[in-house]
Amino acid sequence: MEKTPLQGGNPGWAGELGEFSQLKESDVRGSAYFQDRPLEGIEAGGVTAYPYQLDHHSPRATLFEGPHAERLRKILTRYPDKQGALIPVLNLAHEIHGLLTPADMDVVARELELSPAYVRGVATFYTMYNRRPVGQYFIQVCTNVACNLCGADDVVTAFCEFTGSETGQLSSDGLFTIMEAECLGACGFPTAVQIDDRYFENVTPDDVPRILDQLRNAAGARKLDLGALPEAIRRTVEFAGDHSFGHGHVGEAR
């Protein structure tokens, strides 16, 4: 199939739509329909359908205040008991801070009237929850079969080289964390890269500098200020900067 021209949006998007070449990225992703999701949430089932790895997380923010308190209320109305809301509420906490700390899990436990041990058991079971700080841009490169055969390892190497970091580390400027992912569900467009809640497809090592330049230009005032982090979180950042964790999630500081 001949590749159709990109119609706008993410320049990393493959844009291979065949007979649907009139569609834009916003049409395919659904953002043209949903528009920007309000912080206070939307009614009905959509209140739990929010991405939880965003580029504007803040480890200093207080959980469940302001519009996030309203979204928490809406989430709780969807379940017969508070325990049923645990995963969506963990997602909300993760969206706000960009990670889940033991203190975050304790706050969730209090809100849902659950034991801290139970909440921690659930939160540590799922590898998509980060338990160390990650950069403003959390870069996951698929290295599973299809992408690996098409040069995914070289793409990982390029991201590490051009950010001055290793997989699992937080870059010195606080902007990037790079991880290998087992599969991103985009096997037809190798190498697939997910950066926060967006996909970059057909990525080659030569594309990496351009993608990173785009992200740096977009960072602006939202760049993570390492010095402003609470001491407990800053220690985990310093630990992460000296260690590489390889495959999987960004786990807890020892």
C-alpha cells in the first residue's frame, strides 16, 4: 500500500490510511470527537477513560484537590463500592504526579477506605505504574519481534545517545526517560514509539534527533525543575540517574 500524505497533527504519525486518506490524526485518535478532556472529568463511562501518562504531570501537586476532587467524585459514582474504583483512582493519582509513591498509595487508601497494604499490593502489581520519577516525556520504544526485526535496538540506542542517558534513567535536564516496551500494538508501523499518550510510528534512528528537538521546543515553561522537587522524590531522581533498570517499569527506589 502506498503511504498517504500526513494530514496534520503529530509529525511522527505514520498516516497510512489507505482509502481513508482524508482523515486527520485527530479523527483517528478520537480527539476531534472528545476534544480536550476537562480536569474535572466528564459524566458517564468516559470519566475513567483518561490517559494517565501526560507531559504536564507535577510531583509537587496535592492529590484530589480542585477539579481533580470533582473527577474523583464522578469516578466513585460509577461503582457499587469504593474498592471497585481503585484502578481508576490510582490512574488519576498517576496522571497528577507522573508516578505513584508510597505516600500517594496511602492517600488513595484513605480516600477509598482501604488498607494501605491492599492498595500497595494492587499498585505494585501493574508494571505500567511508575514508582520512580520519570521525565516530562516518557519514551517507550517497542523492541518486540516486528519492531526488533526493523531496527528497534538502534532506535533505543539513538534515543539514549541524543538524550545523554540510559534506559530507565532520568536525563540530566529532567525532560526524558527512555524505556523498552514489549509491544505497543502498532506492529504494522515498526519501529513504534509511545511518548506519554502519543504514538510515533515508522521511527528510524535518523528520526530521533528531529523528534527530540520537537519535544524540547514544546517543553517550554513545563520543563521539570529538579531543584523544586520534594527531598524524598529528589533522592529517587538522583538514584535513577545513577542506575539503569533495563526492561519494564520504573520501579521503586531501594
